[in-house]
Amino acid sequence: MIRLFKVKEKQRELAENANGASPVKKQSAGELRLHRDISELNLAKTCSISFPNGKDDLMNFEVTIRPDEGYYSGGTFSFTFQVAPIYPHEAPKVKCKTKVYHPNIDLEGNVCLNILREDWKPVLNINTVIYGLYHLFTEPNYEDPLNHDAAAVLRDNPKMFESNVKRAMAGGYVGQTIFPRCM
């Protein structure tokens, strides 16, 4: 019985190849789920998604966030998403492409967001992650930092933190680190 299915499958492939069609690539469960997540996205007007490798590569995409409130209002921040074939059983890998002075994003672009680590659950989706990233810009969290210096300034002197954020977003130095303009 199993052999019969293999023979039928082989015949179908040969027929497709004879017709000039390329063999159909089977989508993984993760690709199917991601396709559904993306088709159901409900992005705020301050967020956008793009596919630099084309729509055929759904597993790698970019999200741009332009906060309209808080310390980072007026800035533009880009993130890369890499989604594993076993998604949603594994959280997407998210990196910030924009060098930013932020307590929850280090200078290499690593992002500290609980739903990308220990609090990830398969019921969460890409929309949830994007809203979580947006929330990091409207309400940065100094209690769980990756950039400890920025977190200490936010905790101890919010006015100085705001000044540092504005200087960094304008393309200036904060301490010994220069930031590219992102306004």
C-alpha cells in the first residue's frame, strides 16, 4: 500500500516536470501559520511590514515602527524577523536594525521582550510581537534591561534620559557611543 502512494507521487512529479512546471514545494506548518498571521495582521498606522526577499520568503521580513508618543516619538526603527519552520512552537528571532539608545535594546540590536523569551506561547502571534515592540517605545522598562546604562538613567533621571534619547535620535553622541539619525 505504501509503495502505491510512492509510485503515484513519483508519477505526479514526472507529469509536472514534463509539463514544464516546477515541482510544488510543500509548506511547513510554521509557514502555513505565519501566512495566516500575516494575512490577519491589524497594524497600527505607526507600524509597517515589508518583505525584502520577496513574498516567497515569508519566514524573513522587516517591521518598521514609528512611535507617535513617548520618548521616541518621531523616530523610525526597523526590526528583522526570522521565523523558524517550527513556529509557533518557537518564538520568532527579532533584531533591531536601528542603533538606538534604549534600556530594552542593546547596541547590537538584541531585544529584551518577555514574549520573545520565557513568556512565549504558541497562541501568541506576529501581531502580538509587533504590539510588544511598539509598547517598548511608548513605555521603556528599566526593570529588565539589556542596556544597563540607559536603564539607570531612565530610573534615576527621566529628564536626562529624554535628553539622551533626543540626542541619539538626532544622530549625536550619548557617552562614548554615536548613534545614526533616525528621525
